[in-house]
Amino acid sequence: MIELARDGGLWTLTLNRPDKANSLTPQMLEDIARIAEEARDARVLVLTGAGKVFSAGADLEAAKAGLATSDVWERVSGAIARLPGLTIAALNGTLAGGAFGMALACDLRIAVPEARFFYPVMKLGYLPQPSDPARLAALVGPARARLILMAGARLTAEEALAFGLVDRLVPRDALSETLQTLAADTLAADREIAHGIKALCQSPA
């Protein structure tokens, strides 16, 4: 259900449970966390999904059994955020619920025009994972973060682009080419220079 392809310094992690809208099980999250923790040699890490949905968030039955409040979500997003290489969320479709965390932790987010964005954590009776609100607010501003997390806003791809939640909208048939273009300079650069530029772009503490 998690596929990893390596092409030199380019690692592509694919959520592959399209019949369940790529909803995330405990094992899938453990696998993502492990891969992210082992990906320090990846110059570029791409996260994407199979089918037409990036991820609907937690698997419903697993969420009821405790996954919704598990610390594995924070382990995943933290491992991605700590990577020294370029990280790209290639959102092949809708991003929902707990899956927001891994996308928010990436350096770049590109999305297909059909994607929708919503994070109904409060409505479901849970707090978001600790780092998600701050990362979301850093991208879209505090008021818009509350609009998503507290007012239940469901954003279109165009709204997400205007808010700064995603960086570029890309037709589905151009996703692969766009990813190659975005990754090319980092893959070709001196590793230490690329890592240094990423570190310099981090917000001051």
C-alpha cells in the first residue's frame, strides 16, 4: 500500500490504496515514517498518490480504533520536515484530514485542478496533530488556518493556490514532467549547497 521508487537521488513515495481513496492505516503510516527517516540520502523526495485522490486521511475503522489520536502522524510529518533535501507533495487529487500533515511538512505542494482541500478535525471531535496548525498558519495566515480548521472551509484548488496552501496547479497529464522540472536543479546541484540553501530558507525560531 506504500510504494517507494528510487531513481538516483530522486525518491518517489506513492500512497497506493486507490480503492479506499488512499485512506491511511497504521501500517501505512509506519511505513511512511520509516521511509522518511531513512531518506536523508534522497536529494528530492516526492509524495504522491495512486488514482484520483491523494488521501482521504485516516482509514475510518482505524480512526475509530485510536489512529486519529496516535502520535504516528506527528512522527511522519516531523520526519519529512527534518529532511535536508527538497520535499514535494504532488497532490494528484483531494487532500483531507490527517493527510494534511505530510503535505504541510513538504517544501513544495503542487496539485491538480480537480483537487479539493478540507481538514474536518474539529467536527470529528479531535485536535489536529500539534505541528499542523502552525505549519498551516505559516502558509495561509492565522485567519485562513482557522477558516479551514474551525469554520470547516472546503477549498477548491484555485482557492488553495490563492491562499498559498499550494504553490502551483498542474494538469494531471503534466504532473510527471512538472516534477522532473522542479527536481532537476536540486538533483544536479552540489549536495551541501542544496542543503545549505534549504536551511537558509527556514523561518527563524
